[in-house]
Amino acid sequence: MINYQDRLEIDLLDLMVQILKKSKAIIICAFIGAVLFGGYSYWASGVSTATHEYLGTFDEYSIIDAREQLKDADAIWVEEDVIMSLRYEDWARKNLKEASKTEAYENVSNKSSYSYMTTLERAYYKALYAEILKQIHEGEFKNVDDWLVSIGRDDYSYASYIVSDIPDVSDNSKVVHSLSIKYILIGFMAGAFIVILIAALKYILTPVLRTTDDLAVAFELPVLGEIKGDNNMELVVSSVIGASKNMGIKRLALSGSIDDVMSDSIKNEVQKGASANNMDVVNCRSILKLSSAVEEAANSDAIMLVEKVGISKYDDIAKELELCNNLGIKVLGAIVCH
């Protein structure tokens, strides 16, 4: 059989056209992908939080998390520094003028050891600092020392009181979700890509005639006409008759790898035009399916193949040409219909 595979080429323009025909499916799948990925990002983003009414978005449970990750010595150092900073604030409120109070508050951390702390120690510092302020505010204490007296603790033991006083997280928690634009875009593109990939693979791997040029390139077969509807039927008939006269063909057999309404209609039109020009044309159907068609083709001066884009298989066309070559049947060319 004719080795046509090595000569077949991918027509990128035709491939693009076939993909664009799937535009509706591409858009639908893109939106489905966006919804699925967006839904996943919403579900995966769930975070359990607990908030103070006084501090708004501050997570009081970071006190426990930070304390558990610190060594005892480091935690005690931070706890002492928090009390020292709060006492400095109390002193600043009483002894500094209004103009300098703001500056004093802004530089509280500089008066302590905050600048020398690690990230985890700073997290613990902030959590304790905020929790003590909340309790002072809620209990309407004048200063941090009054608060310490009220809970019966000192600079070294108040932290354990705070931790033990924090309720179970399930009592004051909620799950917060958010949509990720990044995931939505990824889903949109993934959905579109899947349809495009399937369409491209189907175009490349389906072993049927893709374009008219495939006959000329892969099989080196002259194409005497291309029919899309009935617009250029007369031109095709004239081309076939002209080529037949130039080659001295008096009897022409029409065949093809397929037998359907459209191909039969084309063959009938060619027969009518040939009869008007005193030329004998016979519709012998498919030489791959009927022995009578092979006999009629063998008794003709040449054969014309009628093939259809998207239907005619490459292997069948190759078998037709091989059969004609073995029987010594001249192939005039081909007519391609869409």
C-alpha cells in the first residue's frame, strides 16, 4: 500500500478553524472549570478564627499557639517585657505632656526588648499585650498593676492565668472562606485548554481526509475540483471534461471510497455534462466494495475519484490507488467535496 503517512502535513489554519468551531464548548467548559476551581479555592480557604469584640480582628488563640512553641525561659522574658511596656505607658500617661504622649506610645517597643525578639516572640508579645489591654478595658482598671492585683498574680504568673481563662476555641470560632481569583483564572484556562486539546487530538489522530491539499501532498493526486454546495459544480464538470479531452480519454469511470447522496449527486452532474459533450462517463460506485465496479473501471480509459473531507479515510484512498496501479488503470485525478 502507498506510504502516505510520511507526506501528510498538519494544516495549522484548518486546525484553527476546526478548533473555533468548538468555541461554544470551549466557553462552556471554561466556565465550568472556573466554577470548579473557584469552589475548590473557597472550600480549601476555610480558616477557623476567634476574635475579641474589643480588638476586632485580633486572634486571641495565638497566645496559646505562640506560648507552646517557645521555651519557658524565652516566654518568661517576653511576659516580663509586656508588663514593663504597660507600666511605661501608665507612667507616660501621667507624667508626659500631651504633645509627647503620642511619641511615647509609638516608641513603647523601643523602651522594651521588642526590637531584639524573634518573630515568634514578637507574636507572643503582641498577643499578650492585646489581651491584657482588653481585660484592663473591660474591668475598668486604672493601670496594669491594679489588674494584676485583681487576678492575684504577679509579673511571672499572670500569663498562665490568661491562658487558663481563654475559653474553648469552639465557643468563639467561625470558619472564614474566600474565593481565589488565581484559582478561578486557572480553572477557566484549564477548562478551555481541555476542549482545545481534545479537538486538536481528534483532528490529528482521526484517519480521515482533512483538507483538499492532503490528496495532492500525501497521494500526489491531481485535484480537478473542489465542491462546497452547488456553487462551482459547472466549473468542476468543465475541468473534468477538459482534462479528459487533453489526455484522449473517451470513457471515464467515476468511483470513490464512499457512496453517499452527495458523492452520487456529483457523479450524476459529471455524467450529464459529459453526455452533452459526447463523452462516455460511467458511475461505477466504489471499486473497494463491488467487483462489478472494478470491472467497469478496468474497461474504462481512466478513473476519477470522488472523495469527501471528514469522511473518506486515508487508508481507503491508498487502497484505491494501489488497486488501480495493480490493474493498470490510469487515475485522472480527484474531485473533493465538503
